[in-house]
Amino acid sequence: MKQYFSYILRLLIVVTLLTGCKKFLNIDPPSNLSGNNFWRTKADVEAFTNGNYELLRESVTRPDLTAPAGTNEFPYFLFVGDLRGAPVIRNTNWDRIYIDWLKNNDLRAFFSDPNGYWQFTIWKMYRFAIWDQFYKVIGSANIAVDRIPDVVDPGMTDAAKKQYIAEAVFLRNFVYFLMVRQWGDVIYYTNPYNTKPMPRTNMVQVLKSCVADMDAVYKNLPWTYENPVYVAVRAMRGSALALLMHMNMWLAAFDQAHARDYYQEVVKYGKELVEQNEGNYQLLPLSRTSEIFKGRSKEGLFEIPQNKNYNESFGWGTYYDHTKKPIQNLTSQSYPYIFYTKKFMEDIYPQNVTDNRKSIWYDAGTLYNENYTFYIKKFLISVDENSPDNAAFDASQTVFRYSDAILLYGEALAELGEDNEAIRITGLVRTRAGAPALDGAGQKLKDQIYLERCRELMGEGHWWFDLVRTKRILNNPYGYTATLSQFLNGCWTWPINKDAGLNNPYLTLNTYWQ
């Protein structure tokens, strides 16, 4: 794994791409980045591509590069996707007050931590308002798309060039997708070495541009890789299809006049993913849960890797860390940091409905407990439960999983009124869980599919985003609820650090958080 990412040359190339939020569009020409001897061979392209993935990993795990390696205390997916607006209860035996800030969507308190402990010392929470690391990935991907066609190397076939370009296109569109979900409108560009100050582009137009960009090249990606090290942690065709499905679902939510067209696109991509993947993706039996969340399995579509043997650590801010059972030398009341409300757990796992996830992914006896006895076994992967902090373990951060894409497929079918087919497709996930098929029609079925996503994807960074894009945030029976005015004014976004506009007079901030 270390060999896969430790391309020192590539890191030297990208280190000057962006230095701070003030200059996120200033990118030096390639002669200054890498010398005239770069972009000559396939090995150059491979090193640059691996470096792009490392940039992505850093942007969601260690965006503060001044921090020592191995102290990757930046819980991106946990904070933006799992805890925000979540139906959780904080274990008051720990002073993790940020859990309350996030679940109540109180980002003003989140960014005004009076003691600065969580804000600066542990979680680097100020980074959630700064997007410079994301623009590093985008800028680097744009350079790759620009330079790869001109590489002249006998070992660099046209097919190889197309695949490398498709990987770069995936990375930039994936990052734009992350940014739109976090900040709404963002600055959008695809030209390399861009230095022109630009205003933010409407998020709908950004996503439409990303969909067109990705759709043009995704078939140049392989369904999978012969080398298992690359599976799911480098872009595959399934990664791109999942991204296209997610982007279209967001477009359906925010461009409702054309929602039906977007749902049809999701169905088209979902059908291709399920019916044409040549056996490269499958839902593994729940008995193989450890393989699923360790990573690089046939169920993984895209993941952020971690290898503790090379001092790689997502840190204490993982979902696993917040829901684990008591560890050695600590009182039983010490863990987990959070537990879910009984109402929520009873709604996603009705007591009278058979579902093997109850016993395999949870402690079935404490599933509905609103206290420290509740814990989740779903992510108990290669972890030494007796270690002091469990911060380093051999398991990928799941981003897109096959079951996620299947449920999006079923959701789009239900939105199109194709209820029977929606029940059949979601039944693939239900059958794997030993649960009965969903029933009903219309809004009842849509509600059931939403709850199915909650139960299947808990802890994988989808909760908040599903709440937002389905508009259930306006009538949420499980916790934080926004008014329509708050929603339209951007309460679902994150603030943008004001320093981002120091060299850009066209930049506007998110008004809800000013």
C-alpha cells in the first residue's frame, strides 16, 4: 500500500499547486512544477495519477499538512455525513460537545469553540469552512487531462491514455460533488493552470457540467482491476456509475422542473451497473461483513484506503470510534460516544420484522437502548479492541458501495412510479439481509426506500445528504428540522471561510452562516 501512494516525485509536483485558501486558483505551469523531463513516459503518468489519489486522501483525512503524519484528525465523512442533524444522543460521560452542535445543526457554535480544544487541537474543525485542499485535487486533475494526450511512449497505448484521463475526470467530478454537497454553489473550472478570479457557479449548473464531463469518458474505465490493490481505491466503471447516479439524484432534488429526466438517467445507469458489470460487483453475504468494510471487495465501488502498517490513520474521528463498545481499562459507561434514539432504531429496524443486520451489524440485545450499552459491530474490522485508542486499523473508508447504488436505482424507479420494479431492485439488498421485500406503493414505498437507505448505509456518510436531497429535512421526525425559508437560505450548507475571497473580489459567502 505504501508503494502505491508514496510517490515522492508526485508530491513534489503538487505541493506548489496551491498554498492556502487565498490562492486556490493559482497553479504554476508544468515547467515549474516538474521540469522539462516530466510527462514523457507512462511511468510519469502513473506516478502523477497515484499522487492525485493521495491528494484526495489528504483532503478528507489530513488537510492540515503541517500536522505530523499519522495524526490525521479530520473526521470529514463522520461530521459532514453521519452526525450532522442525526438522531443521536451524546454520552455525557465524555465532553464531546461537538456531537450536540452537529446534531442540532448549530454550526455557529461549532466554529466558535470557546476553548479551541476541538476546534484547533483535535479535529481541525476550522477546515470544514476551507476548500483549498479540494481545489488542489481539481487543479491537479485538470493538469492530467491536459497533459496526458501529449505523452509519447511506446508503452502508452491510446486505451491507456483514455483510462488515465477518465480517472482524472472522475477525481475532479467526485471532488466537485463533495463540494456541492458541502457548500452549494462553488467555483467551477476545468482548464489547467487557471489563475483567473471567478465567481461561484450555481450548483445545478456545476452538477450538470460534471455529469456531462463524466458521461463522456466513464466507459474508458475498467469494471475492475486485475491487481487487487487497486480495486475500489482507484476509479472503476462502477465508481463512475455510482457518482453519476448520485449527481443526478441531487439534480432531481434541486432542479425539480426536470426531475423526471434525472430519475430516468439514474435508472439507465443503475441498469447498466447491475446488468452489465460482468460479475465484478456483487452483494457479499452478511457473514462476510468484515471483507466488505475492510475494503477492496466486490461490493466496494469507491473507497479511501488506510493501512496502519505505514502509519496511516483516519484518527479518532471515525464512525467506528464513536460507536465502539467499551475497551480495556475503561469503565463500561465510557463508550460509545453516541447512541441512537429508540424511535429511530425502531423505525428502521421494526421489532416484528426479520432482518439479519440486527444481529450481525449490532448487539441485538441492546439495539433499542438509549444508553452506553448500544454499540455497532458493523465496522469491527482488523481492530485491536484492547489498544489505547483504536485509531489505526486496516480498513478503507467506504464512499460508494454496491448496495448504495442499488438503493438509488430503486429510489429513482419509485419516483418514476415504477413501484413493482422498485420493489424488485431494492429486494436485492433486502434478500441479502434475510428481510422481506418492501411493499406498498407511491409515497409509502418511497418512505420505505428512504428508511432502507438509513438502515443499510448507517455510518457510511449518507444520512445528512439523504435528508437534504429528499427534502425530509423539512419534516424530520427524528431530529433537526429546517423551515422552508431556512432551507432555501442554505441552512444545509457549511460556511465558507471569508479569507477565500481575499484575492477574489467575485466570491460571495453562504448568507445563512454570515
